[in-house]
Amino acid sequence: MDEAFSMFLEEFGPPIERREVPTSSIQRYKGKLPDQLLAYWAEHGWAGYGEGIFWMVNPQEYHGVVTSWLTGTELETIDNYHVIARSAFGDLYLWGEQTGASLKITTILSRYTTHKSIYTGDKMDKGIRAFMASLRMDTNDYGELFIPAKKKLGPLLHDEMYGFTPALLLGAPDSLGHLEKVKAVEHLVFLAQLAPLSPYNFSDF
């Protein structure tokens, strides 16, 4: 295990809901995602961490999610993106084939942030190591609701997330009482229909 993944595990702890990654999936993303990420898949599988606050996922399962969010936006012209990870509340971490760790979507608010990675071209393996080492538990939480949600609703399975019902974009308060366990892919596609995806600006903070 390399140092970056060790740092990640120190922050998040052991995996849950681990799934073995088939060789066919590793071959599918060869040349599209960093070799180092594919090595992580082979060794650690796809799994949840931090008791389910963060998930390493199968990008193929999220292809429709990417299409739902990016079609018709300027982002779809920039790169071919793949979801490599997500949070318990539906934050999506997207990897660009040319731009690396360059896009994150906060789906419950229909907002995105872009990042110009220095790790492109032949530096992609360094980029995925930097990405893993930089992840933090608190930035994958939403309003410190993860622990209360897990206590009230139970732990997540690999295909589930905590979603607000009705959605925040439909006017629901962001309170524990409006959280439910929902199927992740279906809910993320639903959220993409509610409001145009727009960039964060300083007035949001």
C-alpha cells in the first residue's frame, strides 16, 4: 500500500461494503483513468469509508449520472469525465481524462467547482495520490448531519445515499427530519433535472 492511500485510511478508517473490481472494469478504464487508481481498485476494491461518508465507486454505474448533469453545459465540451468517488450526500468527484481531478459537483445544490490540476499528462498517477491524500471526513459531511443520519436511518449500502425529501432545490429545509436513505444513482439523476448546474461564487460562502 502506498503512502497516499495509507494517509487516506488514517483519516477515514477501514472499508465497508467492499466489492471486488472485475478485470474487465480495469481494462475498460485503462488509458482513461490513472494506472494508480486502477491499482487501488485491484487492491482495495470499490468500497465505502468513514463508515459510509465517502465512497470509491464504479464509474460505469455513474455514466448516466454524468450525462444527466453535464449534457448541455460548457463542461461537457472541456473533457470526458468519470465519477470516481462520491460522498454520502451526493457530492460527486469527477476525473477528467485530460484534466485529472478537476471537477466536483455538489448535487443537492446543483453547484460545481473546477480546479486546474497540475497533475496532467504523464503526472496523472501523482494526481490520484494527491487526491486521495487530500480528502477529509468533514468536507464530505453536510451540516454535520452524517452521524445523526446514520443513527436515525441506519448505515448506507454501496448503492445508497442520504437524500433530502423533498429536495433542497424544491424548498425543503436541510434538517435531519427531511433526510431519507435513497438509491444513489436514481436520486442523482433526479436532482439533475431540478435546476441548471451553475458554478459556486463567493456569495455562496
